[in-house]
Amino acid sequence: MKLITNKGPFSTFAELRFAYLKSGEDMGLDPKHVGSDEWDAGLLHASEVGYCPRMQCLRLGGAEKQVQANLTAANEALMFWVAYRIHYVTYEAMQWSGILCGHEVALFEEPWAGRADALFRPDIDDPQEWLYDCKTVRPNAMKYTESFPKEAHCLQLGAYASKVAAFDGVIEYVDRGGSNPPIECVISLEPWVVRAMIRMNDIEDWTHRDELPPILEETFVPHYRKARGKDWKELVSITLDASWECSYCLAHHTDMEGRTLTTSPCQPHNHKPLEVGKKEKGSWSFPVARHHSGVLALLESLDPTLPLVGGQDE
């Protein structure tokens, strides 16, 4: 997005960060300590508004967490460290260029918690503030940019916007590995504020019930592939997937092969992606008869081709 700053205009946050890093200045915003103790497991979190309410209710109820292997925990700790450095160099670049209005802004009271990444002014001469949210992702995530911005991330920004006078926001997806250029998604916040507030009320309501929210449903997932010699991606298959959230949820206990344990606090759908639609030589086939009508309905709603976005021209 276009940024008009005290240091000149920039076309992207990536270019702004680059200019700041080349300047050699130290703004002193780097966090002295950011640890797990700042994330209260006993509260609802705005960052989870778009995710599984069952997960949040299980956590609040004190469900036992999945025990992580040491190497997994070590890798997550490193990714957390890298992610926060990416966040803070962005805040420092905003501060250096004069567009930062606030960073790690606490917005909520109990039973909710949450901090907005940043409030900023895209145009130094315009007082209107925007919300900024940085999502650091694995390199493989850049293969699925047709799903950007993620609904859950828009709901998160909508929750923040319910507490500040911001009408627009930007979600920036940054490859933690540095293999792909970042992708910026500008969104209008008004519709997401309404949806986020409804979700927050629903989640709070579940916390007062004696039952848990339902498990997440399986979903049809479209798969696109770069067309050979073209500057677009084409739809090539559809799979029926168990929710990716469940594979990362600490209330879903699995064995070394990824199978759900009978003792797991949550027993969600858990299976490998099932191919239910495939395009070959210009025609679609449907290997699983019971999902034929559902796949056809999805095909009618999908774009058969999508333009390439940054980082996909392999």
C-alpha cells in the first residue's frame, strides 16, 4: 500500500523496513522481554475470535495440554523469536518515518485480552489512523495466497477495530524464512467489526454453558496450480479436509503417527485430505460419489483461474 512518510513515499511496508534498516538508526523499540507469561491462558483472546470456540472453552476449563516433543517446542520458540523481531522492526520503521501512532496496544478488559500490533497513519498529512496486523507465516503458506486475507485474521482485526476509531486496516503476511516477498491485504473494517462482535458474544455465551461448542466440521478445500507458461494459477483439484486448526490444537492429543488418542480432551475429525474432485485434460471427475453434489456447488462459486501474487512465480 502507498505510504507517505517523513522519509518519503514507499510502495510497501517491505520497502519501508528496508529503508529503515539501511539507515542504521536504532529506535529502541525492540522488546526487552516477550514471554509466554504475557499470554494469560485464563482469558479469552481477541486473536482467537475467528478460531474454534471449543478450543477456547477447553483451555478455560483447564483441559490437559498435548505434550510436545522437545524439538517441536524448540522450533516453536525460535519461530516466536523470529516473528517478534519482524514485528518490532516494522514498528521501528514506522516510528523512524513518523507514521507510528502506537504499537502492542492493549485494548480489552476481562474476560477478553488482546493487543493490536500497531496503529499508524498511511499518510503523514492525514490524521486518520489505520490498524496494522503482521502475520508471519511459513514459506509454504505463500502457495495458498488465494485464501489471503484469512477470515480469522479479518475477524481479529474487526475485534480490535471495535475498540478504536479506525475504519481501515492492513494485514501483512510475511514469510518467516524470507523466501517470498510479503503480501499486503487492505480491508474495510466496518463489516468485520459487526461479525467479530457477534462471534465474541457467542464465545462468551458458550463459556457459561455446561456443554462444549461442537467440533469443527470438515471442509472442501480448492487447490490451484500455476499454469505452465502463464501468469495465473488454475483450479486443479478439491479435497475434503479435517480442520487444520485441530492439527495444531493442544487440546487434541495425538500419537506419533498423528492419530487421535482415546484419552484426548477433544475428538475432532482427523484424517488425511480426501480427493473429491480432480480436473484432468479439461474435465472434472468426482471420485467420492457422496460428495458429488457438494463439490459441484463449490465449483460454481470458485474462480477457475486466479492471478499470481508475489512469491508464486516458480
